[in-house]
Amino acid sequence: MQSSPVIIVPSQLHIRNAERADLGRLEWEGEFLHYRRIFADTFQLTELGQAKIWISEINEDYLVGQLLVSLKGGRPELADGCTRAYVYGFRVRPAFRNQGIGKRMMESVETDLLAEHFQTVTLNVAKVNYGARRFYERLGYCVVGTDPGRWFYLDHLGFQHDVYEPAWRMEKKLSDTGPGGTTQSIHG
């Protein structure tokens, strides 16, 4: 059952890096309990400077969005630790979609990554997720290839889940060299 949209005032929305105390909140009252280990592993990587987790919340107490990024991983074509970062987990609660929250989150992430000298953001979007692909295209991402979309995770009980999601690989260049060799942001 789809929930009714909840209209929020932009000043109520707060986007920030997640803290350890936010880990349980990422499970969204049990909806994403099965990703508990992914959240915990990603947070450990944030402490090593190899990943980041951003959250968006209303009035600093109700989580409405989350975004996970690998800065350095086992696939340098996705995240190389220097110039390329990889978005691999991004969701906004259904009742809060189509209000610009996702766009604001992506802009915050891109601004932060650019400040840390990352030049390219990569992501995979499931081929059947037409709405997400349109969303990323509106933000300036382009399809650069495909990905078989085979991955697995261990759920909160330790059971392995194999996932098959054929995907489009998308990329966005965060900066250009402008006149005089200065770096300029594409989106601002």
C-alpha cells in the first residue's frame, strides 16, 4: 500500500553525514533490517576514509533519505580513492519523493566530493528502474555502459542473498577546467 505524500517545508530538511548513532535509523523501522550488515560495514569504511553515508532528516529527528558512497573499493573503475566515487545505496521514503529531497541530497554529495577533489561520480541503476534513470539524467548523469548487476550480501541473520539486477552504468563529471586552468563545478 502506497502512503500519502507528506509535504515538507525545505527549511525542515537537514542533510548531513551519518554518525554511529544513526545506524539503526538506516533500517527504517525494520524495512531494511536485512541490510544491517551493509550499513555497519559501510560505516566502518567511513571511519577509514573509504566511504561516506549521508542522511536527510526532517526537524533533525525523522530520517527520510539515505545515500551510501564508496570512495575506494575493489573496482577502481567505480571508486578509486582519488578521483572517482561510487553511489551504491540511495533511497528516499516513498511519502517524501518528488519534493526535491533526492536532488538536494545528490547536490550535497557532489559538492562534498568535489571539495575533496573527486572528479567523477559513478553509479549503477537497474535497467528496469526507468524513473531512477530519468532522475539521474536530469542531474547530468550519462549512461556509459552496462553492468551485470550480480552481487550478494549477508543479512542480519548471516544468510547470504544473491542479487541479480542488470544495470546501466552512469557517470557524471563534477568539474571542468575553465578559462585560465581554474576548476569550476558543472552544477553551480
